[in-house]
Amino acid sequence: MRVTEDGDRLNNYASEPKAYAAEPMTETQKKTYIAVGVGSLVLLAGMVAIATFVS
């Protein structure tokens, strides 16, 4: 999308989104992150074990 100013001059600078402060994670989100991390590690360890066993 091209943005022009007065006099049909091209404005090459992107419009900046409004900034907002991040909210701290809730306990549920923290537990979910931990569960996903543990699940990922178990999956990775299983894949390495299978690859080692097969080769």
C-alpha cells in the first residue's frame, strides 16, 4: 500500500502500531508452558532412542 502526503509526495515510512505493556503470565499459562516443554523433551528423547535402536 502506497501512502502519499500533501503534494503527492510518497511517504516511505511504515505506520507504527500502538505500543502496549505486556501482562504477566497467569499460573495456568505457566503450567501449560511447563507441560508443553516436558512433552517436547519426552518426544525428543523418544525419537533419539528410536533412531539409536534402529541404527
